[in-house]
Amino acid sequence: MSDGNPVVAICPGTYDPVTNGHLDIIGRAAAIFDRVVVAVVREPPHKSPMFSVEERVGFIRDAVVESNVEVEEFSELVVDFARKWGARTMVKGLRAISDFEWEFQMHHLNRTLAPEIETTYLIADSQFSFVSSSSVKEIAAFGGKVDGLVPDAVARRFEELFPSPRPGAPVSPQE
């Protein structure tokens, strides 16, 4: 329930790289909340991002069309970042049961640290339910096209990183 102040939500993640599934969740959150802050974790524990935080933030800023969405990096507990922005909720996308298991654990840990911050889950649209940053990176690394799975700027960056099919990748027959 709104008290007259804008309702702020954050969408935290690594976004390495942002996918069209992420953008769908961000856009849907922007339709629900007054202000959405996409929170890009600078140095995620237990992960080594392929893209720098500056690139990840830039990809999202280039792709977001909603005027009530901001993109910021963070390197603190997600609940502390949420408090700093006055966020009442964190928005997370769910694709599969495995996502739910992880998010269920994170929800309870975050509620222990910040009981005033809710978590809202949006189910992935069926056209994006199979898309993950990890799978997109693997497809690109083996010379596959990722158009339609990621924003254009991300697809172009993958073409720069992997300009020709990798050894073992199927080669298109010449006509």
C-alpha cells in the first residue's frame, strides 16, 4: 500500500550478460512499481564475470526503454543497497524449479537481515524460460548466434569476442 511516496523496487543480479529474459522482468516490474533500480553486483561472490561491471551496466542502460528504470552497480549486501534506495521490495525472475530453490533460500536470509523488505517473484515469460546468461555465453563461445536472446549490443559484443566459429563448432555448409 502506497503512503503517497513512490514505491521503489530493485532488480538485483549479475547480468553477465543481460538477456531478453532479464529485460522482460525489468519491463514488467516497471509497469508495477513507480521506480525500478536495476542493481548490478560489481564483484559477485563465487562467480567470475565475463564482462566488466561497466559493460554490464552499459548493456542494460542501452536496452532499457522504460523511463522509470535506473541502473546502478553495487558491492554491498543487497538489502543494504535496497535500504539506500528506499526500496520496499526486490523483484526476482523465476524460470524453473532450480531458480525457486535458490531464491527461496535467499528470501529467508534477506528477510532475516531486513524484514521490512519484501521479495516479489515474476515468472519468466515462456519464450524466455530457457534463456540464461550462462547458456548464452556458451552458445556464443562456440560460434552460435545469440540474436533474439540478448539485446543487440550484447550480440555485437559477442561477435567481437568470438568472430569466427570455435574449434569443434559446426560450420555452415557453403551454397
